[in-house]
Amino acid sequence: MIFFSQLLNVPIVDSRQEGIGRLKDVIVRIREGGYPEVCAITFKRKGVSVVIPYQYIENLGYGEITLKKSDCGVEDYDYANNEILLARDLLDQQIFDVAGIRVVRVNDLELVKIEEKFSLVGIDVSNRALLRRLGLSNMPILRRARTKMIDWNNVSLVKGPVGNLQLKTSKEKLERLHPADIANLIENLNFQESSKLVQSLDEETAAEVLEEVEPEYKDALIERINPKNLAEIVEEMSTNEAADVIQALSAHKKMQLYRRLGVRKAKVLHKLSKYGADTAGGMMSSDFMMVYKDMSVNQATRQIQKSSQEFGSVYHVFIVDDEKRLEGIVSIRTLLLAKHRQKIADIMAKVYRTVRVHTKAEEVAKVMTKYNLMSIAVIDKNKVIRGIITVDDILRYLVPDA
Amino acid sequence: MDTLEKTIKPGRFQTAKIKWLLILSVIGPGIITGTADNDAGGITTYAVAGASFGYKMLWILVIIAVILGITQEMGARLGLVTGKGLAALIRENFSLKVTTFVVIVTFAANWANVLADFAGIASVADIYGFPRWIAVPVVAVIIWFIVYKGSFKLVQKIFLTSAVLFLAYVVAGLMAHPSWNEAVQGIIKPAADMNPAFFYTAVAMIGTTVTAWGQFFVQSYYVDKGVSAEHMKYARWDIIAAAFWTSIVAFFIIIATAATLHVAGITIQDAGQAALALEPFAGVFAKHLFAWGLLNASLLGLAVVAMTSSYLVTEAFGWEGRVDLKKESPVFYGLFTFCVFSTAAAILIPGLPLVQIIVGSQMLNTFVLPVLFIAILALLNKKKLMGKHVNSLAGNIVSWMSVAFIVVMASLLVVMTFFPGTS
């Protein structure tokens, strides 16, 4: 096993025993389903970077690097897009530790010889690696510092220059995580990096991730996502989350987003975003199951089957008249137990709790806790239903940092 | 689309309001860094300058404002474009060894700086006959508690309020009934006394303006605030406002002592003495203003500098932490706790060689500044890193000249302190 930091500046000696320079960097090739293999080393000759392909290397070690030939350096090396440089792209840069769900800085790299070839196996993020590089690792008191390796398979790069394959493997590793964990990782990055990362995820994951990011951080983050990507992400969000996003945007970005969302959706979201964040209107979602009171149970069930994919969890169905005025509610259980022919109006509960759009969030939480409600309807002064608040929304309000 | 635009397009008034909110969302880091530069040490220098040389040194404030503006802009631009702190950038682009050198030296200089701020607090306690050994620990606990428990927003609000409270010196300056005619003359007509003391004080004023911690702090703060590169314009306003406010505060401190102590021929050694000496001339209220101003400046200075130390080390060695994510950064709070409480304990040691420690801190600052600024300018010239915000030729000339100037001034200060005979 070799530590990359200890290879840096090691003299390179060619087949004529002549020293030609000192090692400046190592190029590795990223492969799918394996550790990246060392494919070349570089050194500087009169200020120009020269590359020596791996096949010309006789021995790679701490003392010196010996070559099989002389004059085997390439000045205009053609980098493949799955090749990265260890010193330039990895050492001292930040990476995601996908297993530990955190952002860490690379203190050293571990190269291991597998079947005659060196591969990049692990990333050393320990303080011991720092001491090693400062030449202090042999000091008696400091010896106790432990080495902490992260397997390459659990590493995802934070910054480019990313070739396609590298981007793909990095992304795959990240997408194994729960959106809430990705959100936690993102909060440790600066906004340039986090906005790039969010935009590299598929829209659905990106929407879920954004919902989990802390509100304060989220506001600054979404401002930096370009309008086209943001529109695609917003399309995947529930309306109340989307309205939150819009509320946080600057006027200019808001207009750009609206243009891409289309008039109908933009108007709905714009209306929602006008409510204060700590009121029922600001918390509510306009995605809810609505059924007209003169329908039969059979008709209602079919409508729910058709549209239920659009909604998150469904606890209640809300019964309205032609003007969308709330008339009653039916729980999913009641609906399941009812006979097909029965009218919805006959099985619905006529006594139920509601809140108004301007009701304070705290009050909503109290009502829902007191009456053990999983969801509650939000109505305006004409009794028209505007949205619903579910227990998830309440939890998010009460525990914003989770 | 027309109807949509009509219904949701903000009116002119609203646009103006949004613009103001935007400015407010960017403003802060510059102002806070600038005013924190006027901490206990800075106030002492200005008070001494006014008492010893009257209005003659006011023109130096113009230089200070310009230098402060130029160096802070460099830090802001780096932070805004890269989204990274200075320590991280140095490590990523240069080497671990350079990073370690810069971090250790800056950390040590900062420690002495925090110590000087506790000395400021102790002298305020002395003015009111309040026991130091109560005042210092109480202040330490309060500062620690605010930074540990408070959110980023709360801490920033407190810092900004503190920056505004420097107004105390403006009021004190007005109460001293300065001669405005002489004050204006002092600004527009560069004048110098041909003696070592004048030169020394002038160098001290400039040499303490630009500090290593200030460069780290301003950059990290813009990054943590999440200001983006497209808002560079507002960040520049923040910095220009900061340069003005910092110099205005210094201006009023100088004229306060110039109009009173200098006229009466009284010389002083530190800011605490200035407060006491002011009373017979400008009234008891002016004394209070000076004392409370010093307290405020010391509090801001020690919180900001101690925080910078923590930022610095965590960022350089990958123990990253941000003020609002305390669950992730025990090292950040560990370092902060160390900086605050070790200095608080040290200041209570009887017979502590305070002056020597502060001079030592100034010396460390001088060692690290050239390294730091060479790194900053090299970074600003990296096209790959800075994109369209890369330094222009004119920018480079101005930057290199300011950096050379500040390094020479800081070095002179050290030389003259150590060899008083040479100047």
C-alpha cells in the first residue's frame, strides 16, 4: 500500500539511471464497478507538464520511481474523460462520504497494488494523514492519531471537472441515499456546489431533497438554481412546497419561473404563496381528494382510484357542493365499508373541524392535536375549501431542522 | 401571459422595496469587519493620535479608508465567486504546508488580539471601579453563550447593532466642540511633524488597519451569508459603507481628543485613560460615551476575532463548521471556547506583559500578511477560479501597490517598536 502524499515529489529515474524530474501528479482512470486504476504519472520539464503512461513504469515506490525506457514522456497527453488527476482533483478537495453522510476534506489517498496494477482504493480523512504530510507523524505524542479510511465505493466527488462516467458513478452513489440525507450533505456545501448538485439529480429526487433542506439554507439555494431546472423541479413538488419555494424567490426569478410553469399553475401557486408561512394558508397543500356530494360511493371510489397517484397520503375525502363549498368529510375507512349504491351525502360526517386560511399555524397544530386529526380542511370565508393540512405539514412546522 | 404579468408583476414601489431588501440581505460582512477593526487597540491608537498631534493626522484616515476598501473588496470577490473561505482556497490551490503556516501564525496573532480586547473590557471595569475579576469572566460567558446558543441571524443582528453603537464616538466627538475649520484642514492638507513619535503613530494607524483575521473573516462571512456573485455590486456598497463608517468613527475619536486633551497638552497611553481625561473638558456624559464605546468595541472585536480563529482552523483542516450547524462542528465550538476563556484567564494574571504581547501579535500579523496577500492575488488572477471576476490589469496594479504599501507599513511598525532609536 502506498500513500499518494508520499509519492509526491519522489524523483523519477529513467532506464539510463538519469533523474528526469519529480512526480507531480498521478492520473487514474475511473471504471464502472471497480477501483480507479493508475494509468499514468506526470512531472514538470521546464515548466511543461509531461505524462508518462503506466506501461513504461518499472517500479512505483516511496524512494524513487524507475522507468523501463528513456524518453517516454508525452507532452500533449490526450486526457480521456474518465481520467482524473489525484493532486489536482482529489487531494485537499472536499468529497462526499456516502456511508457516513458527511462532507469531508481529502487528507491523503491510498493506492494498493491489485493484480500488478495500482488502484485508488481509499480516501484518508484522518488527522494522522495531516500530520504525515507535515512530516510530524513520527512525533511520539502524535503517534496515537488513528488513520480513517473511506472506501472509494463510498466516495462521491463534490466538484468537477467531471467526465460523463465520473458524473454517473458519483451520482449513482449519491442517489442511493435517502433524500433527507442528501439534504443534510448539501447543507454542508457552499451554494455554488449545492446548486450544481441539486441540478444534477433527477427532478423527482431534487424535489424531495429540496423539501428536506433547512428553510434558511433552502431560500438561498433555490435562488441559484437556473429557472429551467427549477421549473422542472417545482413541477414535481406538492403545491404547498412549491408555493414555499416561490415565496422565497426574488421578484425577478419568480417571473422567470412563472413563465415556464404556464398560466394556470403559476396563478394557483402565486395565490398560495401570498399567504404567510405561519398561517394555515401558507402551510396547506391544494392537492387533496375532493368529491361532489351527489355522487354515489361507487363513483367516488372510481374517481379516487383514477387520481390517487397525484397525491401523497390520503386520509380523508372532502365532500363539496357545486361551488366547492365544504359540506362534509369521509374517511377512507368509511368509504371502504360503505355499500356501492349509497350516496356520499348519506355517509359523510357533517360535524368536523376546519380552519380558516388566516388561522395561525400554532392554532392549527393545537386543533389537530386536540381532536387527533390526520388532516384538516382549510376554508375561506365562504366555506369554499382552499386546501388541506396534514399531520406531516404540522410536524415539519414544529420540527423545521430535522 | 399578459394577464399573468399584469396580475403578479410588482409595482414600482414594490420593486424599490425588493431592491432594498436585497441590499439588506447582502450588507453586513463588510460593515462588521470594518468596525471590528476599530477594536480596543484601534481606539487606543486614534485616541493617542488625537491627544498627541491634534487634527494633523486626519488625512491619514483617507488612506486608511482606501486601503481598507481595496483589501476587503478582494476578500469579498474571492468569497462571492468561489463560495469558499480563504483557508480552504489556500489549501486547495497551494499546499497544506503554506496553509498550516498561515493558520498557526494567524491563530496566534488572533489570540493576542482577543487578549487586547479583554484588556479593553478590564479598563472599562476600572473606570467604573468594578472589579476586573468579575467583569472579565462575566463578559466571557456572555459572548460564549451568544455565539454558542444563538443562530447565525441573531449573531449577525448583534454584530450589526454593535457596529451602529460606534455612534457613541460620533456623539462624544461632537460634545468636545471641535474646531471644524482645523478638522477640514487636517483632512485635506497632509501635514507631518518631523519627529519619530508622529511617524510612529501614523504607521501604527495604517499598520493596524489591515489584519490577517480581517481578510479571513470578511470572506468567510460573505460565504456563510450565502451572497452570490451576481450581487457583487451590493457587496461593494457594503464595503464602501464600511470604509466610510470605520473612518468616520476614527475621525470623531481623533477630534474628540484633539479638541480637548491636545489643546490642554495632556498625553495619554490608552483608550481608558482617554475616557477619564475627557471628563473635565467635555463633561461626564462624554466620559461615559467613551467608556461604553470602548466596551462595545472590545466586545465586538473579541467575538469576531475569536470566531475567525475557529473558522480558520476548522476550514483549513477539514473540520468544517458553520455557525448555524452546531451539531456538525464540535471543533469549531471547542476552539471558540478556548480562545475566549484562555484569554479571559490570562488577562487576570497580575503583571501580565500586555504591551509586549500586543506588539508580538502585531509582529505575527506582519509575518503572515505578505504570504496571505500573495496567495489572495494569485487566486484573484486564476481565470479558471474567478471566471469573469478575474483581476484586471488596473486592478492588479492597484492591488499590488496597496499590498506593498500595507506590508511596508506593518513592517515599519514592528521595526520601530523594537528599535525605537532608528526612526
